[in-house]
Amino acid sequence: MKIAQILLVLGLSLTLGAKAANPTEVDSLAKDFEATKKKLEDAELKQRQVLSALYQLNKKIKKIVTEKGEMSQQRAFLEVNIRNLTQKVEDLDQKSRQQRTLLAERLRAMYKLGGPSIARFLFSSSSSASLERNLKILGVVAARDLELIKNYSRDLKDLEAKRKTLAQRLDSMKSVEQKIALQEKALRKEQDLKGKLLDGIRKNKLFAINKINGLREKSLQYNIDDAGLFDLLFKPSFADQKGELSAPLEGVITRKFGLMKGQDHPYTLTHKGIFISAARGSNIKAVFEGRVSYVGTLPGFGTTLIVDHGDHYYSVYSHAQEVKVNTGDEVTGSQVLAQVGEAPQDGSSGLYFEIRHFSEPYDPQQWMKGL
């Protein structure tokens, strides 16, 4: 039943100060509150959607930044290799030129010596063996110089080919880096737009909250026979109690919300709630009033209870036993729901506890007082 309808059905006698208040004015107040509450719920839903989109964008940006870092390292490595190969090419080229110059000088010297000189060198031998040796000397010297030049040329071609290949890889890598940079720019632009959208949603939420508070103050002007009616209409919501909720039980938090690296494996796990170690049989209490929306067994979580606190906020209680409530029951804050049972994973006793808005998990420690 709508809030405005509740007021009309009850037919309360209202007075404003010392005189009767206009029922239409009260009805308008209730309708205004209901409409503002709906706007707040819509803003909450939009905020959750934008936050989810921003989370995915941040993951993509983080991946791109990581890829950029890896590409930058590879590019730096390639640039060093290219510089080293370029230096080797220059060294070989210089040696080749020096060898060619030396060989040319030798050939010019031999040419200048010419006929009689070469003949004297060849036929100055005292024996045929000596003559053969002198001929071999001339041949070996020329062959060795030519072989050195050939080796230099071959090595030079090999190094040039390697340098060209690395240069092509470097050009390709730079092209990929440019594409990654453009992707990052587009993602950051989208992130900025969604950030502005989120700011607008938060302002609308703040406006709605301020209006609701104003309506609450305005309701105090009315003296109502059933004073509990406006308390029902304007009672604090679950979101209003952030940081002030009582703990579901007394115990020690042994596993916190968020990312945690396992001791026996290298994987990083995401914990969407907290684990509070406590003696078996300890009372589990509702952290806020609401309606029990689920009682049953979940794989890995044992007996689990879920309480709907309105405005799409839920609290989750797992590893329970001796359940005291049923699905559909209305519960009050600090009402005993069940008792602590045994965690099936390791046999330790305690409560696994979550707070969720829609399906999004929140850190319970930010909502609990003194936890």
C-alpha cells in the first residue's frame, strides 16, 4: 500500500499547532516523500551501474598501462640491440675498408717492383723447393687478404640483415604502441565522462537526501494522534546507518573483505565479506531491522540467512545453525536469527557475513560500529 493511501485509510485526526491541519496538505507531504524516496532509489541504481562501468573501465586501463610498460621495455631492448648492431656494422665496415686499402697498397707496391724485382724474388731461391715456397708466399698473401675481405663482406651483410629485421620489429612495435595510446586515450575520455555522470548522480542523491530530511523536519510540525505513523514513514533507512550498525556477533575478524593472497597457493582471492571467528553456539543477531528473504543451504557456505533491509540493501549470514526465524519473518535490529555453526572449509567455527546493495558487495567493516 502506498504511503499516501496509508494516511487516508487510517483517517487520522491531524492538528497543526492548535488548529486542525488540512488533510490534503498532509497527503501532499506523504506523496512528496514517496516521490523523493523513489528518486533516491533510482539514483542509487544509476550510481551502481556507473560504478560497475567505471570498475570495468579501470580494469581495461590497468591492462593497457601494463601492456604499455611491457612494450616500452621491449622497445628499449630492441633499440639497444639496434645500436649495438649498428656499431658492429660500422666496425666491420671500417675493418673492411682498411683491409681493402692495405691490399691495394700491396698490389701497387708489387706493381712498382714489377718485372725484374718480382723475378729476382722468385728466382733468388737456391732450389726448386725454395722457388715453390716463394710462389706460395705470394699466393697465400693475396688469398688471405681476399678471404678477409670476403668474410668482412659476408658478416657485414648478415649484420645489416639483422639490423633491418630489428628495425622492422621496432617500427611495428611503435605502431602497436600508438594504437594502445589511442585506446587508452579513448578509455580515459569515457572514464572522465562517466566520472562527471557519477558526480551528477551523487548531487541528485544529496539533493534527494536533503529534501527527505526537510520533509522529516516539516512532519514535526504536525501533532498526530498516532505519533508512530510518521516515525514509520520517516524512520532512518539502512543507508543512513552506515558506520553505526551493530555487529552481528562478538568475535574476532580473521578474514577481511577484499583481495587476499593464499598462504598455500599463489592465487589472489576476492572475499566479498568477512569471517568473524566465534565460539560455536554464539548468537547471531540482525544488524538492522528488515524482512527475512532467504533461509537455506548454499554450497560452501552452509546454512545461510539473508535479510532484506529495504532500498535493495541486504545482509547475509552464513555457517549458521539452530535458525530461529523463517522466510518472510519481520525482524528487528539485534534480534537473534540463529547460532554460530561450523565452517565446512576448515572446520573452524564462526560467521561469514556480507553486506550487499543490489548485488554489489560492500566492506562490512565500513558499516559496523566498533568492528
